[in-house]
Amino acid sequence: METAGEGRGTAPGEAELPGDTEQEVLRFLQARTRRPWQTDTDLFAKGGLSSLFAMELVVHLEKSFGVSIRGADLRLDNFRTVEAMTALVQRLRASAAGARGE
């Protein structure tokens, strides 16, 4: 079982390609569920996510990618697929970099 802080994402502020983010999210999902997933699979419809596991996933994304997921970003559509989670992480990282003037 992976413990907090063991994510393999890049440090906050480092550039990361969307494919790298997708691969890390897939790695985490497959390790935790012991099932293969496609990036466009609806994880809720296919039984891959429960509400409890969704919160674990939020924590993993925050720690692995140095993002803060709050408020409106916590809606289910942002976690429905690996593609949606990748887009969320990329958007949050870009917003944080823009706020820092990078």
C-alpha cells in the first residue's frame, strides 16, 4: 500500500507533460484497484471509484502533483476519467504557475 507522500509526480513548479500525469494517475488507480483502466473509462460507472476512494485519490493528486483541489474543483466530473483528472491537474498547475508569474 502506498503511503502519503510517496507519489511519483514532479515537484510543485516543475513542468510536466499531460502524458506523464496520465501515467501516474493510471499507475495509482491500477495499484489500488488491481484492475486495468483506460484513460477514457468512466470510473464511477465501472465501479472503480467509491466516494471514500475518491477522497483518497484527491489526496494523492494533491501530494503527487503539488496542487490544491478545493471548492468547485471537487465536482465528480473532474474525477470521472483519468483524462478528466489529468486536465484538472494540468489546469491547476498552470493557474498556480501563472499566479507565481512563471
